[in-house]
Amino acid sequence: MSKQAETPFPPGALEREAEIADTRNRWLLSLPAIVIIVCAAAGPLLVMVVYSFLTPGDYGNVKWEFSLDGWTNTIVQRDIFDDTLIWADAHLSIFWRSFSLSLITTILTLIIGVPTAWFVATQPPGRREFWLFLVTVPFWTNLLVRTIAVQELIRSEGVINLILLKIGIIDAPIQMMFTDFAIGFGMTYVYLPLMVLPVYAAVDKLDFRLVEAAHDLYAGRWTAFRRVILPLIKPGIIAGSILVFVPCLGAYVTPRVLGGGKNLMFGNLIELQFGAGRNWPLGAALSLMLMTAVMVALIFYVRITSREQADG
Amino acid sequence: MTSQTAHAEPSDATDTDTDTAAIAVDVDRVSKIFRGETEVRALDDVSVGIRKNEFFTLLGPSGCGKTTLLRLIAGFEPPTMGAIRLGTRDISRLPPNQRPINTVFQNYALFPHMSVAQNIAFGLEMLGKPKAEVQRTVDEMLHLVRMEELKNRRTSEISGGQQQRVALARALAPHPEVLLLDEPLSALDLKLRKDMQIELKRLQHETGITFIFVTHDQEEALTMSDRVAVMSAGKILQVGRPRDVYERPAERFVANFIGESNFLDATLSGGTVELAAGGRFEVRVPEGVRDGAVSVLVRPEHATVHSGEPGEGEIAATAENVVYSGEATVVHLRLATGEAIKIRLANAPQGGEAPPRTGGAAAIRIAPGAVTVLRD
Ligand SMILES: Nc1ncnc2c1ncn2[C@@H]1O[C@H](COP(=O)(O)OP(=O)(O)O)[C@@H](O)[C@H]1O
Ligand SMILES: [Mg+2]
């Protein structure tokens, strides 16, 4: 303790000076990132927030008059005749469709994607790249093209109906286009790689000696899967689920092409407000709602994973 | 002691251990062939009987098939030919989860998503033991490997030596009939390895479980084992107690792999060999060796050397190099036949008899019984 008094600087002075320089450097280094975040994310977001509190203009755009209608109109609407507020049933059913179809799509991609990822990851190294390539090929193809390919499959004169008619299982084509089924089918196909890839990465990282250890300790196939494999590939499964669920919620092209004009989803509803609906404040409010929903899901995810890391 | 010989040792093994206890694991003419781009015969007609409560070691260089033999006993792979029996029951086709055999893996293979205690409880839970019993056994195991304080840690938050102990506890908890250990100490530093060697012996003693231990470290094998099997290229060359394997290796490979060796040319005639460099010695003649030219082994510490001319029963040599290494001095010599030999002299306190000087004439005296005839 008495040693400290002999040093030319008061105790801690050098450290404090270094700390200040450190802080300054850190700010300078992160400046480019900050600029990008402000221009590309925070700025447009702010515009959306402001617009959601304004009044719709006559030909789109906004009038600079404060109004809460953009927000209230997301779930209620004013009756044109007696001015009372009623639930916006159309919106609510669209919210529900978006949520339920996204959930179903996520579950379907899980059911198809996890075994696929497992299969690819357990191939010998040479053949693995080939299968991965096959999984990712559609990914590099334009979304619209892929969606139209699905349409070719399921439309009334499409491949599936033609085959079913040929073998005589059905007498008349099944109406698949412009149904919720079509949207779910299309989204499952379109977003499948987003499930396969993270699960593949997780299985690829899985140490198969741990599976042997589980068998050695009297676990059968199913228990070994449930107690050892599943917990270890769970991060991949959660990541894949979010990667599928989030874009499904906001999907636009696929429901538009396969769902037609009646079976709208959240993305289409937003687009409608900025287009034919000419209600930009409502569109802005809906976008922010969607964003909030996604954020809540992500926060939930981070919470789960960090809690799991904290205690086994 | 029963006189039952449940299992025939390989006929050529110089296993002089006469007490034939009950057999725990019977490996009967097992071969394992891996068919890939090239065919690898990882095990080639291996037979060995491992006794109950025995600390049995498989010793051999890397790639000789030790891990393969363990994996076959554990059940991770089926044998291509032959049978593996637990006692008298054939278990060759039984999946690993139905064999009362547990493994301590080379890399420990602890479950990273579980705590220390959960890892140890895993096997017991899989066996469907009641909660209270699982709890009690886990506590016992934690005590046994001295890990009580760390039982709630994740396995990534403990040191290598501690992981090693958890792996041991996890494998011992279900109280298997046989414990397989695949080079469990090779990742530890020297000090820790010495401690764990003692610890392992203690555990084996306290639990009474048959241990089959794999190592490529001959010293480890000699210090820990009741019996050692020396392996090379998919074959078991010799099975015996450490002392037998060291002092009476059956083959040149075994002699070379375990300890330091001098190989000398000699002529065998009826229980006596005459070294090419001079000197006659009574020897034990291994099965299948006929009179004539043979190769013999002399361990460096089984002979002494002094400077000056050879006396009665001594062999003349020239000291080529004298290396002091603390506890011993190693003298490298050249015999009249041109053969090289090295001799290890235990160092006496200063003032004792000095070893020969480099380049000086020297005389070698080989202890009686120190000459071993090799079969090759
Ligand atoms: N799954 C496998 N496929 C092909 N060859 C293998 C396989 N496992 C082991 N081998 C080969 O069998 C031989 C013995 O291997 P191993 O039992 O691991 O030796 P050790 O444990 O003594 O080092 C080696 O030549 C190794 O390359
Ligand atoms: Mg090995």
C-alpha cells in the first residue's frame, strides 16, 4: 500500500487516461456504422412513425394534420352510415390468416426440413456439397419465378391435377389456386431452404460421439434423439423457425400470386394501403405493427437462448 | 481358486499367470475389416480372455486396432468375424444400450448441455432407476471422484482433469460389469496423469469392476495393469503380467515397444545360448524356437560395465559415448562383432566406481537370467 505513494502519478491516473483514449477511439471506429444505421434504418423508421400519425391525402401521400385514425383503423373502422366504431373484421381475419399460415408453414418446413438437413449432414463429405447445392439452387432463383412454378403445379390445368385425372383418382380438377392451401404450399416450398440451412449447420456441428455416448449409457434411438440430439441442434431449429416465420408474416409475392385478390396476408394489406387504398397513415401503422410483432418474437428468442446458456 | 480354464490363451503367449479366474469378456477369433476405398484389416483373428475384476490393458502403437477392439466390445460396431462373449453369453449382435458395459471416451464426450450431476445421472435415468436412487448414486459418484463442489457446473466450465473425472463417474454410475477406457489420460499433463493413474487404480479396486484400459504409453501400461496385451497391426502379440511382458517378451516387436532393448546375435543349442560376441548363458527357450542362430534381448539395466580388460565371464567392448542423466549413466558401447549395445548404470554417490571414459576399453558383465531368446 505504501508503495503507491512513491509513484509519480496518483494511483489510477494512467489507467483513467487510457480509458478516455479508448472511449474516443471506440466512437471514431463505430462512426461509419452509426451513419449507416441512422440513414438506412432509423431515418425511414422515423418517417413511418410520423406518417402513421397524419391524415391521408386525397391521392395518396399524407396531409400534415395530426390524426390517430391510422392507428385506430388497424383494428376498428367507422361505420359509414351512423359513425359508430365496429371491428375491422377484414383486417382481423387477415391478421389471423397471416399468423396461422406462417405458423403452419413453419411447422411444415420443420417436418420436411429437419430430416432433409439430417440427411445432407450425414452424407460423406464429398457428396454433401452436391446435396447442399441442390437445396440452395431454388434460393438463387427469383422469388416470382419460383412462385409461378408452384402455380404451374397446382392450378386447375396444372401438373398435379393432370396426373390425378390421368390415373383416375379424381374426375374433376381440384381447386387449389387462390386458397389458403395454395399460400401455405407455396410458402413452404419457397422458405424451405431457410429452414434446412441453419439446421444443417447445427447437425454438421453435432459431435456424433455424444450420440454414441448416449447409446453407451443405455439410451435407445428415440431417447438419444430427445435427450441429446434435439437439445444440441435446437439453436439451429429455432434459428430456422424464425428465419421462416418472420418473412412468412410479411410475405407479399407468394400470397399475391397464389392467394389471388381474396386471400390477403399482412404484406398485401400494407401494399394495398399505399396503392389502391390511398391510406398511407394506415399502411404506416400496419407496417409498424408487423415490425413490433417480429421484434417481440425476436426478443422472446433471445431471452430463451440466453437463459438456456445461463443455466443448462 | 478353480482350475477351470474357461478360455485358451493364445498358445504362444508367455503368460505364466497360473490363477485362472472367471472370464468377464471373451474375445474369440475376432476380425474387423473396414471396407472403404481400400480394405483395412483393423483386427486380425484376435483372441483374448479378460478376467473378472481385472485391470487389463491394451498396449500398442497408434493405429494398431486398440480403439477398434474397444468399440467392438462396447457394441458400436459389429465384428466382421468371430464372437464376443460376456461371460458365456454371446453379445456380438447386441446394440450398445443393451450391454452392461460403459465407456470412458478418449475425448470424454460429456454432454455439453447438461451439468456435471446431470451427466452422471444420465445412464441411471436411462435404466429407469427411481429418482431417489439416481440422486443417491450420483452423490456417491461425485464423492468417489471428488467433484461434489462442482456438481452444478456445466461441463465446459471445468478443467480437463475434472472433465476426465466426470467422464469416469458417468461411466461408473450404472455399475457396469466392464468399464472400457480409451486412452483416458493422454490429454492430461504429466503431473495430472500420474495422479489420475493412482486414482484409476483406486477406483478399480474400490468398485471391483473389470477395467479394459487402452494406452500407447508403455510405462502407464506397466505401472497400472494386472495384465497387458501388446498389440501390433491388428494382432495381439503377447498377453501377460507387466513383469513377464517386460522381462520375457516373446517377440522383437514387444521387446522394442516396451522399454529399451539391446538385440544381439547368438547361437542356441539345447537351453544355452552363446553370444556372437562371447559368453554363454542359460536361457528359457520359447515355444517354436529351434537350435541355431537366434536373436536375444538384453535390457540396458540388466548388465554392468567397467573400464579395463574383461575378466572371467565378461565381454570386451569399446565405450563410444557416455551420457550422464541424473539417476543413471547410459554407456553406449561397441562389441568386437561390431554390434552396438547400451548399458544403464544406476548412479552411486560421487566417489563410487567411475563408468568407463569415452573411447576407452571396457568390460561388460551380463546378469544371469538377463538374456532372453526372441521368437522371430
Ligand atoms: N471407421 C473406420 N473406417 C476405416 N478404417 C478405420 C476405421 N476405424 C479405424 N480404422 C482403421 O483401423 C486401424 C486401427 O484403428 P484404431 O483401432 O483406431 O487404432 P488405435 O486405436 O490403436 O490407434 C487404423 O488403420 C485405422 O485407420
Ligand atoms: Mg485409438
